Amino acid sequence: MTARVESLDRLLNRYEIERMLGGETDKENAIVYINAGAGGTEAQDWAEILLRMYLRWSEREGFETQVVDLLPGEEAGIKNVTFLIRGAYAYGYMKCESGIHRLVRISPFDAAARRHTSFASVYAYPELPEDVPVEIKDEDLRIDTFRASGPGGQHVNRTESAVRITHLPTGLVVQCQNERSQHKNKSIAMAILKSRIYELEKRKQEEKQDSLNKEKKDIAWGSQIRSYTLHPYKLVKDHRTKIEEHNADSVLDGEIEPFIKACLLFLTFEQKGD
């Protein structure tokens, strides 16, 4: 009975959140990019922890995920990763996670057991439907193929199935090496490129609007949005909404709904205040 009540409570909470998702692309799948900040192994390990957090959250919410490109660190962790979250309103949820995430902990890689601060950036953008027009000229693309470096058995080392696409006018670079088929990797990479070009143009237009106030700029890409402190106490704090959670372990295990809900409420009230 308790499990059923918890399931209904989660469902009601999800409906409440989705009522706030009325943006043009909120219903779409999400493309998420995580990049380790400066700091070598520490930051790379933190980036991998964030990846796990979002994959666990996605699984809990019933979303499908697919890692399309991952660059492992030299000793541990990952330097960067691109993954897809597929499901209704995936982008609407994940747009609140874009920004800089900060970790404070006793380093497991420091023999002196000193406290370290690590940073990683997260950026989410929508996977566009095929009918959304985005002009991409063939002459503006440079397409390279190479052997995939990730898991995939013997096939990985025998064929150049991985694809890297560079959009020359903007300098955007995307790549996919998850699929064994070069054709599928190219298709996924093109879809990601299309979404990134769309978002780039959208941000340019938004920057021209005088109505954007300081608070909205503060939550944009590039700002520190959340701190995860594991020593000398445990606390996760969102710097935009001031929401705090002392059970840091549960947050890192994917329990991020309170932060997403608070962020969406914050954005909703800001929009009504325009």
C-alpha cells in the first residue's frame, strides 16, 4: 500500500511540474552535455558523478537514455559526455540543470585527505523534431570519421564508425561514436548539430531583448547554479532558488525533483512579473 501511495504522489508531483512547462520546446527530448572543469582527475570524477545522477533520475522518471559520446579521463572519471534523454517533457525538466555545478569534498585521490573543490558544467538543449526548419548547407560542414574509443568489442577497433561533424560558420563540433553503424552515428550527430544551431540562434535573439532582467541572466548558461557539499557537513544548495537538501547522498542518487520544481516555479513567477 505504501509503495502505491508513493507512486501516486510521484505521479501527482510530475503532473504539477508539467503544468509549468509551456515553453515552445519543453515537450521535446533533451540533449545533455557535461564537461569537467579545471582540476584534472578531481573534476573528471565529479563529471562522472553528475552523469550517474542524471541517468538515475531519468530511470526513476521513466525516461530512456543513450550516451552518444564519452571521453574518459586519464585516471578516473570523464572529461566530457553527451547523452540523450528521451520522453515527454525531458527538455522542460533538464533546462533547469544548465549551469555550473560545484562539489566540495575530501578528495578520494589525495593521499593527504585534503578538501577539494571541483566544478563541472551541464548544458541541456532540446532535440528538435524533424519538421523544425534549420538551414544547414553541405558546404558548411566538415565530416570526419574515426575509430570509436568507447565500449563496443572488437568491432570498435576494426572500422571507422565514429563520426565528427564541424559546422564551419559557427565552429560547433559534435560527434557520435555509440552506434556500430557509421550511418546511425552520422544521423544522431546531425540531429544534435541541428539542435545546437537552433539554440545558438535562439540565444542570440534573446540577448537582443531588453526585457531580460538581471535574475534571468543569472540563471543562464555559464553561472554557478548549485553547490554540493560533502565535507565538513552534507548540504546541497541551489543558488537561484535557495532550496537546500541535507541528504546529499539521495540527491547524487538522482533525487533532484525538488530543485527542478523550485526552479520552474521561480521561472514561472519571473515570467508573470514581466
